Amino acid sequence: MDHQIKEEQGNHIVLLQGEVDLESSPKARQIMLDAVGRGKKILVDLASVTYMDSSGIASLVEAFQRAKKKEIGFALVSVNPAVLRVLHLARLDQVFIIHDNLESALNADL
């Protein structure tokens, strides 16, 4: 798994790439929790994530819960269809705010 972090319009954008699985999910978890610690809205771009297992989903949920507790906006952006299917099966597509693209996420209130 690779990642990039950038800031745009006062938001932290976390771009995850590749597979987020048991091996890489601790790194993904730490990246997202560090972003939450910065206190700005978090947008997790999953367009380039080709696979995500339950440990990756758990990392997303933990970061989301931490952001919610700190009253920081948290959303998923450009979710790859394979990952969206996993979120849908777990009914987490009803929990997370999911935007089709970065532009709509940047313009939304979280």
C-alpha cells in the first residue's frame, strides 16, 4: 500500500493506493489517525485502492469514530467499486459519508 497526504481548502486528503489488508492496514490506520489528530476535516480518497479486507475496514471505522468523537468531519471519496461492495455488504455505506469525487467532497459540509 502506498499513500499520499495533501491539504486542500483546509481539508486533509488521505489518498490510499493498492491493497489495504492485514499487512498494510496498521500503516493505513496510523496515517488516518494522524490526520484526525491535526483537527481538520478528513477526506479519504479510495479511488486507487484495489482491495480492502476486514482489517482495512476496521481501520476506516476506527478513524471515523475518532474523528466523530473530536467533532471533525470525515468522509470517503471516489470509493473503488470493489471496496464499495464490501462497505455495502457490511452496511457501512449507510454509516460513512461517501462522495463520488473530490470536488463534491471539498464543497460539502461534514
